[in-house]
Amino acid sequence: MTLVARNPETLEAAQKSLRASAPTGGQVHTVVADLTDPVAAQSALAQAQALGGPIDVLVNSAGASKRTPAAELTPQAWHDAMQSKFFSYIHMIDPTIKTMAARGKGAIVNVVGNGGKVASPIHLPGGSANAALMLATAGLANAYASQGVRVNAVNPGSTYTERLEKAIAADARSNQISPETALARITEKLPLGRIARPEEVAQAVVFLASSQASYITGANIAMDGALVPLI
């Protein structure tokens, strides 16, 4: 396994966590790269292959762009959102899917926020990037299916991560309420009655990457607890 990210400290922490739970003999490599740069992405792919051999599974997962009211948006904000979310994925997908196709097998799973399905006035650039990734997922799945490559996506809603904890804390300060009350306000909107756990999203990714999902490709799977009832 090879992890790729811009922040060395983040990579080191993830590497330690995975090594602690990995089976005996399992290896976890890291590569520092800014995937908004296509040259850096190509180099990261080459390093990953040198460390662990041909890529069988590619998982793309990047944080959402900053939420900004529509009246405060600038052209640069739209560019930044597309670079950080859409192009960082595409820069890895493009070279990887071609090497997978040449070998006749491979699976790609994109973690794409559910904001690409419903427009939010405070999340337009990020939502647009998500929508573009969902279309790219379906289109690439169709284009490469005959060459043995599957491409799918999961669309998480609220998931209890460190990022969400910070958002809850900020919401609590802004509204002069306790973090517990802020969390309850988010939770009460969810039909399932609770926020997703990170491991639940990870389990869906593992399933889509595995042979158990051998006939699933081009799917964008909602994981928002039925908050947005779309077909």
C-alpha cells in the first residue's frame, strides 16, 4: 500500500496507524506530492509503482473545498475548488487508468462529497467539482469497462471526522451554543438518526475495490443516511 498526500506529518500519522493494524508483513509506503500538479502526480505514480509494483486499486479521497456564500465568491475560488478536488483526482486517475487498461484489470474508487447532487448556495464551487467527478466516474467506467477496469464512487454526507468536529465547534461558537447542541442539530436532520462513522465509508470503499463488487462499475453510491432522497 502506498499513501500519497501533500503534508508529510499527515502521511506519517496515517502510516503509523495503518502499520499498527496491518497484518504481519504488510507494508505501508508514503509519497509526498501535490496532486494538483499533473507532473507531481505522474511522479507520485511512478514512485508508488517502484515501491509496491503495479497499481491494482486506486482510491482518491480529498477534503472538501471551503464553504463560501455565493456573494463572496471570486473566479479564483472556483479555480481553487476545481484544482483541489477535481483535478487532483483526474491527475492520478488519467495515468493510472491507462496502465490498468494495458494490464487488463484494476479498480478505482473516488470518494466524492454528496454536495455534487444538490446545489448549496454556500458550497457552489466544491459542489460543482463533486458533480464533475461523479460524471467523470460514470463516463470513465463506460469507457474502460471492456478493458477490465472498474470505476465507482461513494458520496458520503456528514461523517464524524476531525474535520466535522472542527465544523461543529465553529458552529457552536457562532451560534453561542454548546458543541453537544450543535451536534444534535446536525443529527436530528438525518433520517438514520446518527452521523456516519469513517469506518463505514471505508468499508464501502473496500467493497467496491474488491472482487465482491466485480459487476459494479459506474456507480455513485450515496452514503448520506437517506438525507437527500434521490433516485
